[in-house]
Amino acid sequence: MSEAAATVESDVGLLGTARRMLDSILGILRTRIEIVACEFEEEREHLKALLFFGAIALALISLGVIALTAFATLWLWATFGLYALAIVGGVFLLSGFLLLLYVRHREKVRPGLFATTLFELSRDRDALKGDS
């Protein structure tokens, strides 16, 4: 028997089937790992941008808040005295509380980490169960 005929026979037999099955499983596994890596990279870029823009926004807002606080306090001081400080402080507390509620809501509606990967893995598991 020639080498070509022996190769064809081994590809047709049980060993060939096992090789093709292993190749398919490795292909699926590689795809899933690539999805995880892609999602991880997207999450990393998202966090970097969030931190960068958040820091700049925080600095600018802080400067604005300091300027407006000084303005409001000086403007209201003649009329309300110490109540001016209480009014400005109350506005800050209310604003901070509302912002925390917004952040909490936003984190609740965001999809979980590696959601696409977990979905694809569950589809793979369901497909394998269907083949059994």
C-alpha cells in the first residue's frame, strides 16, 4: 500500500474522525478565547477612557463649583448671612446624592463582564447537548 492510500485510510477511519473532531473542538476553543481577549481589550479601553475623561471633568467641575460657591455665598451673604452657606451646602449635597443614584442605575443596566463570551459558551453547550 502506498503512503497516500494509507493517509486516506487513516483519515476515513476512527483516528481520522477523532482528529477532525479534535480540530473542530480546538477551533471552537480558539474562537472563544479570541472573543474573551477582544472583550477584555474593549473593557480595558473603556476604563482608560472613563478614568481620563472623568479626571478632567472632575477637575473642571471642581473649579466651577469653587467659583460658583464663592459667588453665591458673597451674593447671598448680605441678605441671608450664614443661611447662604447652608443653602449652597444643601444644593451640593442634593446634587451629589442625585449623581450617585444615576451612577448606581447606570451600573445596574450595564451588561456583565464577558457577556458575549458566556452567551457563546452556553450556545456551544446547548448545541453539544442537542447532538447527544
